[in-house]
Amino acid sequence: MEKGWALVTGASGGMGMEISRALLKAGYPLAMACRCEEKTLQCRRLLLSEIPGAVIDFLPVELSDMDSVQGLAQAFLSKGEPLDLLMNNAGTMEAGRQMTGDGFEKTTSVNYLAPFLLTMRLLKAMRPGSRVVNMVSCTYAVGRLSFPEFFTKGKRGRYARIPVYSNTKLALTLFTLSLAARCREKGICVNAADPGIVSTEIIRMHKWFDPLTDVFFRPLIRKPSQGAATAIRLLLSEECAGATGQFHASCRPRRLSAKYLAHPQAEELWEETLKALAGWHPEEAFQ
């Protein structure tokens, strides 16, 4: 069967670039879904120089804007071609609370709501054997969800960047498990990749103690190529064909505890997310 498209968010830097390179080498046409046109086109030129004949499209998107996410999905669907691989890679960790034009907290919007909406909208382009991989984080284990604060403030109480980030990664992990169960009969595989702590632009120096932390710990942090390896394996490995509803770290499946496999808030999160995104109609994927 001829290969369908691969789409990677945040494809122009860090782990996204490494994942894009691997998918192109595997022979997939690639849609790079990114915010910065100049940076993306530079990366596209580099990839084309490394892999002559590769098919690479740039699809602009601002993941903190749900209309833009909707537009990205429509731009891909207008191709009328199958989507075999969807990599929800892009993420952010804002230093302070920022509200989007849609009324959502920005970290929550980029890390969770955008992948949810994009994936749901693109399901109609997928076929049996298509794979979805969500880039999560070990910080899911300290995440806590409260509604409606999760969508509008990131967390209940005072804003703090790491707890909010952790909350979004818990939500994305639960979304992965919920969507995998709902898509099982469709033959679409949905899994989560934990890259570990990776040296990327998401690690920003905003606090007074950050430079000191950087000196001592950044040499121990994984390179983007190392962080991307788990996601690449889930996307391309024959060993992972048919695997769904799994959490992988360090290129191996890691069994989640029963607390997360049957999380008491999983269904509530799904329903509350559909309500939050009602204006963009993500539920149409299952109608």
C-alpha cells in the first residue's frame, strides 16, 4: 500500500526536526505544521538537501488559536489524501498565566486542547493502520485536574508553570487512552511517548535560580535526537504496528498504574473538553 502523509506539529526544531527527518527517510510525504514560516522553510531546505526528492509541505498554525488549528486540519483534509502518521509534538511551558483569544490558558491550549481538536478533526483522513503519537511527559504523575479551572487558569489557585505543564501532560495522557479505546474498532493506533527531560527551547530561563540549575543539570539532559527516539519508534517500528493505548518511554512500553488506566476523571475530562471546544465541533469525528 502506498504511504500516506505524515503530519508533525512543531516540526521545525528540536525533537520535531529529528522526527521529521526520520519520517522522510522512511519515505513518507511530510506536512510540517509550525508557527514560524521563516524557520520552517529553512528547516525544509535543510531536509531537502539531506533527502533529495522528499515531499515536504509547510502548513502554518498557531496552536494557541483554535480557529488556526481548525484551519490546519481543513488545509490538510483539502488534499483528499490519507494521513498515516500524526505526531502531536509541539508544546510550551509558559512562565506566567497568559490567556488566549479563545479564553483558554495558553499552556493548556497549546499542550492539550490543540492536539485534541486537531486529532479529532483529522480522524476522517486516517485509515486502518494509521498511527497517532502524543508527546507526553513523566510529569503527568504529579498532574491534577480541576474543572473549569484547568481550561481557563491551568490549575486551581495560584499559577505555577510546572504544575500547569504537568496538568496538561496528564490530560494528554488520558486523552491518548480514551481515544485509543474509541478508535480501536477503526484500526487507528493511538499511543503516548515520553521523551524524558530534553534540551529544547521549552526549557526557558525565567526564574532567578534557572541559570544555576542550567549549569549543573543541562549537561545531563537528553539531546533532541535521544528524546525523539521513543516517538520515532512508535511511529515507524514494525514491532509497534497494532499497538494502541500504550505509554512508551526510553523506547519501551511502560505499564501505567491502574490509577491512570482507569482514571476517575478520564470520562469527565473528555466531556468537559467537548464542552470547552463546542464552538469547533470536535465531536463530529464520531458522528
